[in-house]
Amino acid sequence: MAVLMLGYAAGKAAFAVQARLGFPGGPPVSAAENASYFLDPALAQWLACASGVLGAGIAVATVTAMGRGVPRMAMLVVLAVMTLAVVGGGGVMAVDGFVGIGVGWQWYHGVVGVVAVALSVEMFRSYVLATRRGVD
């Protein structure tokens, strides 16, 4: 999951440098959409890049001793929010890639969406099981 999140961050950084919305290899964002965006595209992409780096850090924290020092309930809340975000984004990629809802993702993007959702859900499940009382 950490590698996936760092890949996301790298893609967002690539577009931040170009001050463009979207994701490398993804559907194009029209100039009209880009112009009507309420936030500067470069800033938006840098914030998305930061969220990817943060997500990678969270993923690593779930399996390291230092990360296990974080109170369980706090980590579960963070993981729940992260999982919901990944399910949302990956779900859109998957549905559009396989069914087509007009965003522009292709079938191979749908596969990436399914993998991202599966990894995120498994990371949450794994953390829950590994941090039960009496386990660890």
C-alpha cells in the first residue's frame, strides 16, 4: 500500500510541476475544467501529493513498532478515513473503467482501482486483527 501511495504522490507531483489537474496516464482534464477549479491546479496537485506521502507513512506505521505506539483507536480512525478515501477514488476508477460513467478511465485503470481498494481494505483488516488485545 505504501508503494501504491508513493506512486500516487509521484504522479500528482509530476502534474503539480506542470500546474495541471489530472493524473499521468489518466483521462485528460479540459481547459474549461482546469480554469473553473476553485484552487490553483499546482497547489491542488501538491496537496494531493502530500496526501499520498502521508498515506504511505500511515501504511508503514501500521506494520512498524514505532507506528504501533500510536493509540489503537486513533489509528483506526485514521485508517477508516484513508480507506474511505481510497474506496471512493478507486471505486470511481473501477466503475468508470469497467462500466463507463463518463470520466474517461479505461479498463486497466479499473484494475488499478480494484487493487487499490483491495489493498486498502486489507491494510485496515490486517491492522484490526494484529492489534487485538492479546495479539502482537
